[in-house]
Amino acid sequence: MSHPLPSGAARLVSRRPVRDDLALPPADYPSNARCFVHLDARLLPYWHTLFDICPGLLKLDPPEGLNLFRSFMTWAYRNRPLPDWTYYLGVCRWLLGSPWRTRIDEEPIEAFMTAAAARWVSGDDSPMTGVVLAWQGSPLRIFDWKDAPGRAVALALLPAPPWDFAWCPLDVRGEFGQWLPVP
């Protein structure tokens, strides 16, 4: 059964069936600095989690984004982000604290938040039917649904998030409960 995708998500979704265990690389971040000299094949899945989701990052560090990628991998080795939907919000946090932070606008943050929402929808087994994500730095809200994309939620009623990134699962009626912190 195929559902229409939320706005902006079509570019994130493969046309082939997705095996959930292949969606993100395992959280085995290499510590060997020699891996970073050239892009070691073991690092390619991590490279793809950045630049496939947001190709615009390559403009920050042309031509191949290697300095940006090395900085990310150093951060990932130290912080060990979980390979679940929060991984992409961890990438947002890293970007906003990175040496490239002054050149980061809403585009990469929106792309990674959209990926996080899509990952939540594909991996969540709770009775909740949707999710909304928010970033304090923008009025932007990212919604995604398990079953019926495009449900109406009163955006004007959503309060500002109290944390840098926040999320709220949405019930069958699409009702907002409260912002929860992203781990």
C-alpha cells in the first residue's frame, strides 16, 4: 500500500523496499584517524547519512565535503548518536555547533528534521499515528504521518518549543499534547 509523501519527503525516500536495519549505519564510529585521510569504505554509510539527505552541505565545504565530514565523524565518535530517528536531530545539533554554523540556514535543518520524522514514522510501533518536530531557531514545524499524510493540525495553537529541538507524537485525531525533549 502506497501513501502520498509529505512535502519535501519525496527526495528522501527510495523507491525500493527499505530494510529498517539498513536505514542507518550501526553506531560503531571508527576511532582510527587514518580512516579520515581518504574516505575509507567503512565510512561511506556515514557520508551518505549526511550528503544524501542534504546535498547542500557540499556547498559549505567544496568539492567533496571532506573537512565537514571529518569534523562530523570526530563529533560522532565522541558523542555516539543512536542509530534511530534522533540521529538526524543530533546531526542538526552538530551542524549548529560546528565551524560552519554561521553558514547554516533553515535548508539543512529542515532536510534533517524531515529525515528524522520519516524515520520515526517507519520505526515507531506505538498507537500514535504521527509526529511533529520543532526547532527553536525557526517557526518551522515538520509533520509526518503513519497512515494519512496531510491531516490538519492547528499550527497557530502550537507553543514555541522549550528546548533546541522538541517533538510530540500525534494521536489518531492529530491532537498536539506537549513538547518533549529530544534525547
